[in-house]
Amino acid sequence: MNRFLHLKLRVSEGFSLLEVVVSIGLMTVGLVGVLALLPVGLADYRDSKRLSVESQMIDYISKACLMGSIAELQSSQYYFDREGVICDEKKFEYQVSLAFGDRHGLNNKRLKTVKMTIKSKGSKKEKIKQILLMERLT
């Protein structure tokens, strides 16, 4: 019995090198997977932001067309900031020009097509959006 008392059991504390390497490998695979999704998320954010700003500009223009005469608005230039809010010429990010036309093929004389040309301040590209509006009766 005495010999069992002198025998010390070896107790392992901590992690082995293999366990540490495997855990670091698993964390690396997970982190690379998350980082691979980051550019996709940023591209989706930019697209949704652009669509939101464009829809706010279209909303403002369509309300302006409904409130006034379409003939008055034809030669107007509109300036919007980054958020799609109307602003003055000094602080604009987007410049919008309008062109109106009749809706051919339909018998309603009040129905007009509005061609919006959207120019971004930092880009040479133009975006063209067309909306269909009905002129207000006066």
C-alpha cells in the first residue's frame, strides 16, 4: 500500500499543441467566411442607398408636378444632396433635369411621360428614369 501513496498521478493542465492548432484553424476558416461576405454586403448597401435616394428624388419631382403646371416645370433644374433632399446649387450631389412628353397610344391628354436625367456630381455618367404622371386639372 505504501507504494501506491508514493506514486503520483500525473494531472494534465492546459491544452495540447494539437488542440490549439485545430482551434486556430477553425477560427480562421470562420473568419475568412465572414470576411468573404463583407464586399457583397457593402455592394448591396450601396445599391439600396442609391435606389432610396433615386426614389426620394422621383417622389419630390412627382409631387412638384402634381402641385404645379407641368409646363412650368419643364425647364427647371433640381438639385439634391446625398440623402435625396432638395438643396441649393452650392451643396448638391445630384442634378436632375426634366423633359416632358405625351404618352402616345393613349387617349388621355393629361397623361404625360416625364424623363428625368440624373447627373451625379462626381461622375460623368447620366441615369435616365421615366415616370408616368397625370397632369392636374386646373
